[in-house]
Amino acid sequence: MNMRWAVSLGLGILLSGTCGCTWMSYLGTDKHGSELGRTYFVGGAGSVGNVVGTVDVPRGLRQAGYRGSTEVFGWQSTVGGTLRDMLDRGRNEREARRLARRIQAYMDRYPGRRVNIIALSAGTGIAAWALEALPPKCHVGTVVFLGSSLSCQYDLSQALERVDGHLYVFYSDRDPLLKYGLLLTGSVDRETASAAGLRGFTAPSGAGHKTRRLYAEKLCLRPYEARYAEYGYYGLHADSTSPAFIARVVYPLLNEDVGRSPAPQSQPSRPGKTR
């Protein structure tokens, strides 16, 4: 894909649409296998964010052999489109609490079953705030962030406390939407720092021992690799939702943490480990 065309497309997506189509997000929901576990997919901002990954992420999971249920969580605004979804943090946090209630309701109905979250772009903010809103007794298994539009120094410590496995962060410094589009909107957490989807997360300034330990033990940074192109992910903003990439790269991570707790890690030079 021509980079100039990709940038133009990305900016067009960012600025287009004044109303959401949240109902479309539920097209990928499949409650079959609820008694075996559930994976939530939280898409990006705006009407396009409702569509990207809605079908492809669940399809990739099924192709890989995932037997649990999938739920696509629609949070995008009906009025205001992409800009409101990026700018209205108060509303977004309310939507995150709604997601947290859905997760808790599932856990109450199916105690002991594993819950995972896959989130894209601005949806990573919704996922992080939902984790923060969960009661201490409610822990999810594995979380995967794709092209996160949270700022790279967003404090993930409270969210990580609700993750039994790992939080995997896929990022690409060639992502045109995060590189140029966020100059207009800022990050979804309303900070001006570079997005984590470009560089990964780093511990916030002045982070204490507990925060650094959580980052070292539970945060796994995954920079873009050329081999991902084989699976339809070229390092752009949303092609990481390709069914092949979900099946071949993301799905194995959901299984990697099953049945074990993360082993203590020595403090890396940069909080979070790349592996």
C-alpha cells in the first residue's frame, strides 16, 4: 500500500462520520461456547471503528480453534463520531464501566471460566478503564492491545493488577494514523504524549517499585516484525485485525498464559519486556 495513500485514508477516517453505528459491533458476537470461556473484542473510534475487526477478530479466533464465546463490545457514540470518541473521556469512562459490568456478569454466571480482551486503537482506552473498574476479585486472563491510542506513559498499573496472565502490546512506528492523526485529536486519555501504538508503553515518570514490578512481570511489548506481513498485518493502523494475524500470532498468546502465573522477572532496562 502506498504510504501517501495510507496517510490520506487514515486522516479521512479520523475526520469522517458524525454518527456511529454501534449496533454493527455486535455482528461478530457469538455466544456459543460461553460455558468454556469468553473473549471480548473492543474496536476503535467512530463508525469505521465499529466495523474494523468486528467480524475478522472473531473469525480469526474460530479459525485457530478457539472454543469459547466471543463478544464484540460496542461503545462508540451515536452522535459525534470519531472526534467525540477520541475527545469525550467522561463518556468513554462510563462506557468502560459498562464493559466492566458485562465482564463481571459473565464471571458471575460462569465462575472460574477464563476471560480475555482484545482491543484496537481507542478501544484500548475503554479496555484499560474497564479493567480498572473491575472489583478486586475479578481478574481476566490475557489482554491484547493492537495499535493503542493511549499515551505511551499512561499508568497501566491498576489495570495490570486485574490481569492474571499478560498484557501484550503490538505497536508499529509506521502507523500513519497514530503518527499524524493524533496531532489533531491527542491520545484517547487526553494526553499529548506519543501513542503507545507507535512506541509501546513505558512506566510513568516517578513510578514506584510496585508499578515497575507489574510492568516487568505482566507487560509484554511486541514491536512490528516483517514476518507479520505474511498474515496480512503490514504495520498500519488496523490491519492487525486480519483473521490470519489473529489466528497465527494473537490466538497462541491467549493459550500461553493458561494454567500458570507469570514468573518473576528481573528488572529490565525498560519497563515491560519484549519477547
